[in-house]
Amino acid sequence: KLIISAEVALESLYTEGLLNFEFRRCLSRLKEMQSHDYLATEHLP
């Protein structure tokens, strides 16, 4: 597992620009990966 921290909330990392749609999609995945259920699930290396 990879653990990354930032000084700001995820939503503040990229607030506007050409890749806003892509970032919002990535943000959704990152939030999912922070969930207890996801972290408790065994994943393939």
C-alpha cells in the first residue's frame, strides 16, 4: 500500500483547469481508497 499526505484537502489540490473532469474522477477513486472497507480488503501486489 502507498500512503501519501498533503497539507491541503484533496479537493484543493487542483481547483480549475483543462483536466478538471479527469481530476474529479481521480478524486473519487482516491476517496474510495481511503475507506475502511477498501483498506481492509486484501489486494494483489
